Amino acid sequence: MKAVCMTVAVFTAVAVTAGAAWAAFTDNMYPTPYANLACVDEGSTPNGYLSCQTDNATLTYYMDSGGSNMLETVDRNRVNYVMEHVFEPTDLTVSLDSTPSFSGSAETDIVYEESGIGVPSGASGVTFCNDAADHLRCDQQYIRILGGGHYANGLICHETGHAVGLLHGDQASPVTSRRDERLGCMEDPVSDGEVLQDNNIDNINGTY
Ligand SMILES: [Zn+2]
């Protein structure tokens, strides 16, 4: 199964200082010249629902565990697997936050929900900032993925990538295809087994 992820296009003519100068073949870390609107809270105009960088290298996450948006055990196990085996090996320090914070200046960084609210038509998931820390960084981002088996490792990796600032190929600099295999799980559509691969890891480790 291939899962499609649609993020709101954020193209402007404003130049952004180039960030990546490592082995990465393209800079797909927000901001780029093709994704550089300021990080804002969800629903703010004109930016809408966007993801941006997380606020520091300590990445905490929580999975909704009650009510209509809770993750089933199978989904929770997949999120935990991806966080432990795909994101923890980067320069990020990843941990499950069993006592999540939803206010203040040190909120739990990523909140996973099983929900279709805000997921664009034709897509399987969405990631957006709930509380911007500054113009680049977000204190808390939400990941919503549809139920019915859509919580797959590849899409979890993809949306979590957005939650730490990674972009699709058509917003990378230089621009590449959204289907460029070198983008690993940030490829769109994404296959179940995709992981970060070198380009995404270089961009994460160069940022955090
Ligand atoms: Zn995406």
C-alpha cells in the first residue's frame, strides 16, 4: 500500500539562507526557498496548517490513549518501533512522554492521533504545528493519521519527518521529485517499509 501525504504548498519568492552543506544531495529541511512561510499555530492565516522544525533535539512524543482519537495497541506499537529504530539513531534524543504537557513553554513535542480531521481529501495523514515557538520552530505538533490500517511504519516515519521539519522533494533545494527514492520515507506517496535514509538523516543531524 502506498500512502499519500499532502501538505499545504508554501511557495513564496523570498530567499532563505541555504542551510545544508553536508553529504545530503538536497536540503529538505524547513525552511528552504520553496517552504519558508513563518511557523505559526494551526489555522492562522495565511499560512494555514503547516509543520516546521521542532524546538530542540530532545524529542518527546505522546499517543492519544483515550476517546475517539486514541491509537489502538497495534498502532502504538508501530509508532514506538519507528521512534526507537528510525528516529532515535539520529542526533535527536527520542522518548515517550507518559505525562504529556499541552500548555506552557515545554509541551510534549509530537502528539499522535488517529483521526481524519484536517487530513486533506485523498491523503492518509497530516502534520501541523499547534503552538509555534518562533518563526522556525514549533513547541508542539500534531500528527493525524486515518484509522483502518493507515498507521503503517512508512507513513509514521513520513509524518514524524514533517514534525521535525523535513519536506517533500518539490519543496527541497534543489528541487527534486516527490517520488525521488533518495528521500526515503519522505517520498510521497510513501511505501510501508520506508525509513529515513541518508539524506533525511544528514538534514536532521545538521539541524539539531
Ligand atoms: Zn508529507
